[in-house]
Amino acid sequence: MTDDGMDLTIKDCVIVGGGPAGLTAAIYLARFHLSVTVLDDGTSRAASIPISHNHAGFPGGISGAELLGRMRAQATMYGAEILDKRATALRRAEKNFVTSFSDGAVRARTVLMATGVVNRMPSMPKDEHDEALKRGLIRYCPVCDGFEVTDQRVAIIGHGSKAYMEALFLRSYSRNITLLSPSADHHLKRGEGARLRELGILVKCGPFEIDVEQDAIIIRTGGGTLQFDSIYPALGSDVRSEFASGVGAAVSEEGCICVDSHQRTSVPGLYAAGDVVIGLDQISHAMGQAGVAATTIRNDLCDLSALVR
């Protein structure tokens, strides 16, 4: 260990992010007899899922926190190191990478970015938002839990084509759908507005205030009060790809890390998996990408003769 806290050991891989993608990759890499360190700052979106009913193998559902806990235990059982640290920087160091955190750094031959994205929240106090999220009054993934709002009163908060597409998607679950624009303009195209009217989807423009009650979420507008069983913010998200782009990796216009079919970025030795890559934003999809990434890392690092034990 150096004076600046850097571990002199060169790891085979450092994984930045302790969500489903990062932990799946850690399990694979550890079982490949490779040395792996995961930096987990505890901000995986999966941790906030109250209960997931569409994750295969759990007919009764499983919370995001429990799923991550099981995955962490499995990864460490096979020898992966998990540090509850937030990565602060990534840089190249000759043929290796150095990933820094608050009180140290770790050097590795490869890095897997599994940093995900951050949802943009509606305008409301964070403690109220988090409580509403726990109770299913606020939801972020209609693909995950649209089934749970079948025939309920549902609002989408957003504007433009993204909110329009989410409203159309949720209309297949309930007839009682409202699109709420936070601003005075819904930014819908003429054809989009016509289609929403055809489907009986109401469109209301803000500004408005959000109040959380025991079993409902209340939207207070200048024109009155609306009550819903759940709301879906469709305000976009912020992609956490700055470390990858900082070392030269190509990113999309939206900021997602660009990868090939084996999860390699444009920088040799740097890989990416999960929601930070363009995809479906689903746990199962992130885990599949992570399995591909980990296997690619193993094959890129090792030739067959080096693995004979």
C-alpha cells in the first residue's frame, strides 16, 4: 500500500457499480479464478425497488435490496472483494487503469463500468418521494410493474414524445390514464395529442404540486385536485458515463457508453454493462450483458495455456 492509499496489487478487473450488472460480473469473474474488486457506492436503482414480480425465479417477488444482498453474498463467497466506496476518478496508467475513491485507489488490468443511470425526480421533497416510492405510489418502470397498476388511476408526469410513449404503454393496463406536463406546454406533436384523445388519455398542464397521502397521490393544479393510485415520472435520466468518456470511450448522443456485441468500449481494457449502456433498463438484461462482459474480459485477459491449473 502506497502513501496515497493505492493498493499495489494489480487486480484483473475493477468493477465500478454494485448493482445487478456489476455484481453478476463479479460472480462470473471470481468463478473464472480472476481477482476482482467492486466499488459500490450504494446508489443502484435496483436498491429502491420495493418488490419485483417480473424477475424470473421469484414467483412471490423479491425486493431490490434483498436481491442485491444475495448477489453480494454470492460474489464474496467466491472471492470477489466488495468495497463500499464511491469511485471518484478513473485514469490510464501505462497498460493498466487506476480507479480512485475517497481514501485510496486500486490498479487493474481491466475495468467494467456498471454505473447505471440516475432517475430525474418530480419536484417534491426527497423524503416524501422515497416514502411514496416504497409504497408504490411513485413508480419508474412500466415494463417492470405495469401489471401492478392494472385498472388503477395512473398519471404520467412529463412532456413530449417520451411521456407520450409511456402513456401509450400504460394505456394497455388501464383506461384511467392522465398525462401531466410539469410546465404550461405539453410539447406534444399534433398527431400525438390526437392519438391520446382517441384513447381517452387526459392531458393536463402544470405547474402543480404533489402531495402524498396514505393510499393515493394527490396532484394540486390551478384548475383543481386530481387523485391517483400511482404516478410514473417520465422526466428522463442522467447517464453516469463521465468516467468512461474521460478516458476516451465513445458515448452516444444521450451519454450512454457505446459497446460492441461483447460489451467492449472503444478503449481497450474498458468494458460496460447495464443501464449505462443503451438497452432495456431491465435487471435481467443488465445481468445478461454482465455475463457477456465478464466472459469477454476473461477471454481477453487469458489464453488457454495460462488457465491450466
